[in-house]
Amino acid sequence: MTSPATPNNPKTAPAISKPAPATPKTVAASPGVSGPSSTADDASELEIAADAASEATEIAAALAVEATEPEPEPEPEAGTGLAATVADSAGQFRAVNDNLLATAKLTGTLTLDTYENTLHTLLALEERVGTLSGPGWIGELTRAHVALVTSVSSPVFAAARHALQ
């Protein structure tokens, strides 16, 4: 039996009452920025990304619950047999399966976006800390690490997005 989508229904309220989470902005590395305010900004951006991931998971869970609730079955007509019952069951199974796949794709896309934004924020923070540290070789090492992680993660993110289509 499908529940009505109302704000008082805990199964559907997160999907109805909350807007889609905003994608957090990535921080561009700026070598001249220093001080505790930039670190506090990075920490708040990480919190925003974590909140967005949590909210996306709640929305996806609410959609999954809503999608898997069975529809009310119509009264059987006179003259329906086993073949009609099997066909109805198969149709209901396909509908639930399609909803489950759509929900999984949505959850995967939101998780991938959040992870990618978080990774870029952490890399920007790492690069900033490397440029502010004492010896010049530390800055070069952090820039090389950021370049390596970016070059490896970009194709992985692209492949994951392609798989989710």
C-alpha cells in the first residue's frame, strides 16, 4: 500500500520537504592565501560536503523506501487465471526493479559528486599547506602529489560517471 506523500509521513518527508543538496564549491589553490581563516574555510567546506553527502543518502533512502512499497492490488476479475496472476507479478517485479536501479544510479551519482568535490578540496588544502611550509622542496613534493592524484582520479571519475549512465 503506498503512503501519501505528506510532510508528516517519515518515509517520504525527506524526499518531498528537502530540496536537492547544493554541490559544494571546490577551492582553487591560491599560493598567496595564508593564515587560520583559509584553514577554517577548508574545514567548513569539508563539513558542507559531508552534510551534502549525508542529505543525499537520506533522500536516496527515502526514494528507495517509496519505490519498493507495494502498490495496492486490484480486485481479481472473474475469469482471471494463473497466467494473469503470473503476468501481474512479473510486471510488479519489473517496476520495483526499475525503481531500484534508478535509485541506485541517483545515489551513485550523488556519492561520486560529493567524493570528487571533497577530494579536490583536500588537494587544494594540501597544496596550500605545502606552499606555506618552510623548505621549498616540500612545496614541490606536495604539488607533485596533487598532480599525481588529479591525473589518476580524473579518468576514474570519468569511467564511474560513464558506468552510471
